[in-house]
Amino acid sequence: MPEAEMDVEELYNWITFEVHQPLTANRYITSLNEAIRHLVIYADAIALSRYDYIQSRYGPNARHITYKKMAIIYTITGNTMFIKRVIAAKLIR
């Protein structure tokens, strides 16, 4: 999960310092984290990702959802969900 945490931190910093919208950054990251918390409820209901990029980098059981132009890539092992990355959704196509 360290990569995903770094992804979220970089996103926050970009919105705050490059776009100069710190309040928007706070709201966005808060809602992103809320989406991840809700994902736990239905994570296994999402189909395995069909994108080669995700399968080759994160394995055959990798899945993703799109949240406001960001892809949350995750895997499930047993009863545990692992967030692998939070990247721009356009990068996975």
C-alpha cells in the first residue's frame, strides 16, 4: 500500500500547490478516502480488470474502479483488500 499512499499524497500536493486549490484538495482527498472505505463493502463484486496494464503489473486477480477520473486499483487476498495504486484512469486504457 505504500505506492497508493504516495499516489494520494502526490495528488493532494498537485491540487494544493500546482492548481492552488487547497480547499478543493482537502475535499477531494476526503471523498476519495470515503470511496475507498465504501469499496470494502462490495470489493469482491467488481469484475477482474480486463486491462493488460493492470493484469501485467498487479496480477490476474487485480480489479479497479474509477473515481472522478482516478483509478483505484486493488486486489483481494482472502478477506483482505489491498489498495495497490490510485492513478489517473486514462493511464490504464
